[in-house]
Amino acid sequence: RSIFDPLIDDFIRSGAELVEIVVEDRKTGYMVAQLRKRISNRELDIEVAPGYDVLYLEKKTQTL
């Protein structure tokens, strides 16, 4: 397990469609890359978007 898995797990359990995560002590680009890698490895329908000193996790919309 990665140190990023608890962030992903908390987001999934929250039931929220979108969350903002404040990035401290790490570069936003690093956090985004690592989260995308973990999400891909776990085959989850979650998108990661960078902001300025924040990042966003969003559940992908389901298409019929």
C-alpha cells in the first residue's frame, strides 16, 4: 500500500463527488502524479486535477 491510498480511501468513503486537498510539504505535481498512478493501479473511476497548492479528486461521471 502507498501513503496515498488512505487519501483515496477517505474520498471514496466520504460519498462526495469532488474534494479539494491542500498540498503541504510536497509539490503539487508530485502529488498529482502519484495519486494518478495509484488510482490507475487500483482501476478506480476517479480523476485528479491540479490547482495552485491544492489538488482535486473527482469521481468520473458514469455514462449510459
